[in-house]
Amino acid sequence: MTRRGAIPPVLRRALAAPGGRCYRHCDRPIRTRRLASRLPGAWQVRACPSGVVSVTVYTEWTRRDPTKAVREELRRWTVPASLVRRWDLRLATRHGPELGRAAERFLAAQRPRRGVRVVYWRVYPFRGRDGKERRLFVCARTAHRSPVFFAALSSGPTPECPVCARRR
Amino acid sequence: MAKPVAPTSSRRPHRLTIVLAPWCPHCVPLSVTNGRRLAKRLRVPLRILDIDHRAQEKAADRLVRAYGDGAPDYLIPQVFLEWTDGTVEHLLTGFSEQVPRTARAWRDLFASDWLRSVVKAVPR
């Protein structure tokens, strides 16, 4: 571990949530992808193979509430930034007893005590002015330094990321 | 942030509360069933606060904002243990990733050192 707030392997294992299917979109298996960021915690985006985001998860081992920093980071990654709304960010605290014995004992032995704080960003499908349904997509191509979140029509071919489109 | 606490001679578990909504698959039946089981092990009554029920919503909001994971549209379920000395301990918040992950959290809570120590100290 190098950064304060980074998630040690014992907690990373305890917090893992593999599996799941893309709900009400394509029913294909969800892939979990890690994202790099300047924040000390760990980012994961759970998305289907087409890029439809189920949920984006930020986890930090800390006493403080990281929601504000998470919101700022997400606004930098999202086109337009107004897609990141306060009420779509939800905080969860993991104390230890609900994480399995290894994580419980690890957290109980730490001084000062800190829990694990998780911020979920979930954008539910919404209708645009044209009445068509839109969902949140993510493009994590290495062509841009950070991931790009954007909203697009959920039916039809996989939409192109606005940053990639600008570069062509 | 709440930390796991154990009973002493002057304090015992008093009541278990689950903040939930009936349409949430992490809540019903999963957390209601497990909440009943946990309340039985702790020998305390179970209180359910339904956020869609106007009168219960206010109590739920107060509990979550004061002791739980507050947010403009907070996560459910959230589980709290109230103690006889007035302290309130936040035990669990549902895992937004998927329902089986919340089920695993309940299983881990039942197998935890914390629960063992609390149950051991609760007078029969």
C-alpha cells in the first residue's frame, strides 16, 4: 500500500462482488473494470460488453466521507458534467463484521479505527426530449487518459464516445 | 463513523431497526428474514421503517442521517442496533452491486466475532 486511504488486499478481497448481468438492457454478463485516478481509493466500473454502466464504485479506507471528491472526479470524466447529479451518489460504510472474518479482524486491529467508505454512482435510464431512452455508457479506451462517461440511446449499435469522435 | 461495540454490564442491545422499502430486492425478503433472525439471536424486538410510509419515513431519515449512511437519496436497506444506554450502532448497508452480495454480507455478519461477543454477553 502506498497511499493513505488505499485499499489493502484483504479488504479488496472482502469487498469483491463479481458476476451479475446487465439489467434490462442486454442481459449479458457484467464486466468489472478498474479505473485509475488521483484519489487514493479504488475505482471500479461495472458495465456490460456494450459499455452500458450498471454502477460505478469508489472505495476508500477512511473515516471521512469521500462523496464530494468522488463527485468532482466524476464530473471531470463525464460529458456533459451535469450528468453527475448529487442524488445519484450514494454512500455506504463497511465496518468489518459484514465483510468476513479476515477483514473483520484486520479492521479491528487497526488504530485509529477506520472503516471502509464506498460511494456508488448509479444513473438510471432516462428519456430525452425526443422520448427515447438513454443510458450511461463508459469508454475506457487508452486513447484518452481518463475514462469518458456519456449518455446515449440504449437501443441500436454501440454509440461512439464523444471524446473519441472529436479526435477522428 | 460507528465502530463495533460490545455489551457491558450497564448496556445491552435494546432494539434492531431496518430501514427499507418493500420494492427493494435487497430488503424484502432478504433483509427482513435475516433481520428477524438477528433480532432473535440478540433477544430484541425488530422494528421496520418503510421509507414509502409517510410516518415511518421521517423516523427512517432521522436515523440514517444521524447514525447511518446519509445521502440525498440514501441506500437501503440500512440496519441499526440500538442499545439500552441510548447509543445507536450502524451495522449494515446494502451492497448496491447486486442482491447476492448483500446476502453474503448478512451471512458474514452472522458468522462475525462481533455478533459472537454480543450474544455471549446478552443475559439469557
